[in-house]
Amino acid sequence: LGSTLLTDVTPGKIDLFLSGKENVLSARSVNHLRGYLSRAFTMARRMERFPRPNPVADVPKRKVVKRLPDYLRPTEVPPLLASLTPKWKNLFATAIYTGMRKGELFALRKSDVDFDSAYVTVPAGPVKGKQPTVGGEDDSRTGTFRRRGDHRGRLPGARRQAVGALGGDRPVPAGGGGVLSW
């Protein structure tokens, strides 16, 4: 396609060019290349350098196969936690067992953790046009608080003592006892 004159470029030639790339590129990457070509022809038309319709418009996009995400399996959790240094163990255990996001983890306070009922109260992030209120199981997108169970029995009882022994208000420590920053 590189040595072809612009006047000789057709949807068929573009499709053949993209088909040749399918051996070395994923379908998603081929679609990105198709998009780049489409933008180049659109710009050429806008600048009146290419008087015909955009030939890429008649070239179909490649089908991108969506893969299921690969999650951590329950049998993989104990070896993972055992391989971590004490500095990271509380953070990863909390993330794995509650499903909390990074921002939620670092906003967490000791007072948000209720070991007796096996719940962690997670303050919702700011939502445009809504004031946060205290609610039950509502989603954070509503501007309320939500509660997530920590899978009772999965965390050892020593976890309560470890969190209680930390200085400050945060349950996730840094190496020197301070807050672990990202």
C-alpha cells in the first residue's frame, strides 16, 4: 500500500493490506491501523487533497475476541499472601477479601473495620451533584456508603490484633509504621 498512488487506493487494496497484517498483529491492533488510515484519508479530504469518499469506510472492522478476565483463584490466595512481606500483607489481604479498589483501600480508617460483623464500611467517592449520605448496601455511584463483607473466617484472628497494634488511624501500614502510600 505504501508505494500505491492515492488515486489507486481502493477499499479492496486496503482490505488486502490489513489482511496481510493479521498474521503479525492482533485484530484489535489491525483495527487501530484501520482507524489511523481512516483518519488520514478524512484529513486529506478535509484539506481537499483527496476528492473521493474515504475508501476505509467500506473496509470492515476485524472482530475482536473478548477474553474473560483471569481472576485469582481461592487456592492461589494463601500462597500469594504467604509470599508477601509484612509491609504488604494487610493491604493485599484486605484488597483480595473485600474487593476494594486502590483509592478505597488507602482511604480506609480503623474505625471503618468491624471484625465482629465481618464488614468494612467504605465511604463512597464524590458523585457529581450528590451529597454523600449514610446508607446500607447502596452502590458508591449513588453517593452513599456501602458495606462489603470480608469473607468471615478467611482472615486469621491475629489480623484484628495486627490492625489494632498499628499506630495512627489507618489499618494499612508502611515500613516504618506510617501510612503506606501508593
